[in-house]
Amino acid sequence: MSWTALLLAGSRPGTDPFASAHGTDLKPLIPAAGAPMVARPARALLACEGTDRLLVLSQAPERIAAVLPDDPRIAFAPSRESIAATIEALCADPQTRFPLLVTTADHALLTSAMIEQFAADASSADLAIGLVAEVDLLARLPGSRRTWIGFRGGRYSGANLFWLGSRDVICAVRLWRSVEQDRKKGWRLLFAFGPAVLLGAVLKLRTLDQTLAALGRRLGIAVRAVRMADPLAAVDVDKEADLQLAERLIAGDS
């Protein structure tokens, strides 16, 4: 099994205080344990035999390229105004080779083992989303604070891993684009999927799998949750505390 990997390495408009505090205007170039943050997920993706191509999406491709390995599988494409807009354009491009495995430059703890588990579990879906159960992350990192979405049977946080199995997922990407600015507000995301999905989640009437099955029926595609075996897949680097945690974990100090 092989895939095209998308590494999202763009920047939001305006000044990023987090990046500025580390001497750069690009968040993907913030140093994490001695290496630019973007280099870590890039190396993990390139270490996977299934990665046929690594497409890096950025507004500053030359600067990102300067810190990545010299590998013929790496190519660059411009980021658009948002993540969803960028992915929608790729899905609509007839030259895009599916499946797509999508992750982000701030996934500093991403490993090839995480990627391979995710791809194996996602491969039969049109759309798959990597998730970490709250109970698993808190067992590994007590007191960890993440954005959680609750269902009957437990709460989950995203792992910044997405599988787009075919061009049919463009309907889901367009829905995502319509609510992208509210991605940290779980109830608004669920509302976009329909009142029944929202009500089922709010009242804990549906499990995670039942909720995604309902979403898939609404969109006419097969949607799956991939529960990550390594709970550290839920740790991305959005702020200084995240960076300090990631550096401790990279150093082997939990």
C-alpha cells in the first residue's frame, strides 16, 4: 500500500507571537529539540515505505526546503487562505494521486510507527480521522489539556492525521471548510454535520463510531475513526507549553 503524503506547513496571516518569540516568522521553523519543527514529521513520513510522494504545502517553500532532507520524493505546492481551501483545491485537481495522508508541520512527535498504524487502519475508508482516547492520553500524560469531543463511551482528541481515500471526499472537505474557523469548538463542527449528529453527541446517545457512520451516510462516503495506539499522537505544538512538553518527550523524559 502506498500514498501521497501532504505536510501542511503554512502560516496564518499576520504576526505569529509564538514564532516571533523563537526568532522566526514561520511557525514550522521553530526549533524543537535542536531541529526545525517541520523537519521531524517530514523525516517520519519519508521513513515510511508507503510514502510515494511528500507534498509540502507552504507560502515559503524555499525556506522550508532548506531544512528538509534531500529526497526526490519531496515536492512543494502553495498554501491557500486556509487548510481546507488548500486541500479542496488538491482534491479537485485531476493530477492529484490518491490516497492522501495528511498531517501538519507542528506534529513534532510524529513517528513512522504512528503513520504506518494509521494508514493500515484507514486504508479501506474514503475518509479516516486519527483520534486519541482521553483515557489513553491521561494515562500517559496525566493532566494533559487538549480539545476533547465527547461521545457515549468516551472523549477523544484529534491526532492531526487524516486519510483521504478518493476524490469522493471533496464533499467532506467542503463541509470542513465551511466551519474551519470553529475547529476548536467541537459542538459547532458537529452541528455542521446535522442536528441529529449534534444532539446524539451532546446527549451522549451515540458512540464515536455511530456518529461517524451517520456522517458518512449523510455525505455518501465511508468515514472511519482510527484510534491511535500511541497516545502521543495527540500532542501537537501550538504554544510554548506544548513545545516544552515535546522537547521533554523527544529527550526521553516523560
